[in-house]
Amino acid sequence: MLRLVPTPLGNLEDITLRALEALRSADVILCEDTRVTKQLLSLLSERHHIDFGHKTFIAVHEHNQKAFLHKITPEFFAQEVVYVSDAGMPGISDPGAELVRYAQEHGIAYEVLPGPSAAVTAFVASGFECVRFAFYGFLPHKGAQRQRELKKALAEDKCVVLYESPHRLLKLLEELSDLAPKRTLFLAKELTKRYEEFFKDSAANLYERFRNVTIKGEWVVVIDKNEAQASTLTLSVDDILRLPLPKKELAKMLAQVSDKSVKEWYAILTKD
């Protein structure tokens, strides 16, 4: 049996009863960093008076998870196996998806326990009037790919949630200030921890506020939706295909709402 178990973002009181029982009954605990997880169990044992017993701890992280799965056989999961990331929900900008796919492909029973998620917590705390949000995780560190992702995020007709490290937060604020200075941002620092703080203002104002500050801690950034994009009427592929327009014009419109090029759409439209 495989169980993916979320762990507290910072406040130990956020651990669930199901998570405690899963950790207690586990034979093997797969984790991003064995030192972090051993320390967590020690603190939980002291806080909740639980004897977690002897466990086998195995480090499984983004750099070795494929190698780990190639090395084991499905029989490995005949025992009680738990996977935890360092904090929050496994599989959300943390390893976990590879383990789930392995379980699915090999008919291994698995459970995903609900629990803390920094992305959802920050989104709710933002107060933005968004029915939907897009989760971008960590952006590429640099280069054209980072710029493309930023511009894509700013064009969304929904809120965007992303993670950022303390030493790159100022760079992100500067980039957002350049691209969309008036866009409202919500910053959540050290969620659920002692020094939790929230900041909500325009990208330009937040950049000015933080440009001369030593930035520490873990950050979640929520970008308000693109109001212009959100208020624009959009047509689906089927809607466009029904329009009485020349094929070249249809191809151009279809390329705007899909991942196919104008050339590809024109070839499809003229195939028959």
C-alpha cells in the first residue's frame, strides 16, 4: 500500500489524525529529505505522545525518483509505504506524481490524504474575486522561457499562484513591475509559521517596498487576473468552425485559441 501524506507547512497543529495514523503504521517512509522527516516525527511524537516505532527512511526526491522506481519491484509496496515531501502536499511542486503513476501502472493500491497546501491557502487568503486559479509552481530561473511564462501568467483570465524563493522574489517583483506595474499582487510569507505576513498592493508599489529590504522566508505569490482578458468574449474551436468565413481567416482565428499553428489549421481545413 502507498499513501501520500501531506505534512504541516510550519504549524505542527495542522497535522491531521489520518496523517498521524499513516505515519505511525508505516513500515517505510519515503521522503525528500530524511533529516527533515525524522525531525518532524520527533516533534510530533513529543507533541502528541505517539510512539512511531522503528521506520525505514529512504530519500526520494526530484533528482533520484526515476532511478529509485527503476530499482524496486511492485512487491516493495506489499508493506505499508508512506511518501511525504518536506512540507505541504506531495505532488504540488514536490515529487509524488512519479510514485502515483508507478502505482497506477502496476495495480498498486494507493491513497492520497488531504491536508495543507501553500497554493490553496495563499489563494484563499488573497481575497481576489477569482472563481478559478492557475497554479504555475516555480517559474524557470532565467532566460526567454521565464519571460514567456511570466507573460503567459499575466495574460490569464484567472488568478495565478506561484512559488518563489527569497533570493529571487525581488527579481520577480521587478519583472512584474516592468510588465504590469498596476496589476495587484498578493504575497504570503512563511504561511502558518510564527512570522507569517501578508502583503497586497500593485506590482510597482511592492517592488518599491521590497527593493531595499533583506528578503527571507518562503513565499507564495498570487497575481490577480487580467481584467481585460477576463472581460473579453472568447470563442471555442467549435464556435469558430461554424463561422461562415474563408478558410484562411478561420485558420488564423483557430490558431489564436489552440496550440496549433495557422499552417496546421489551414491544412486541416483544406484536407477534404
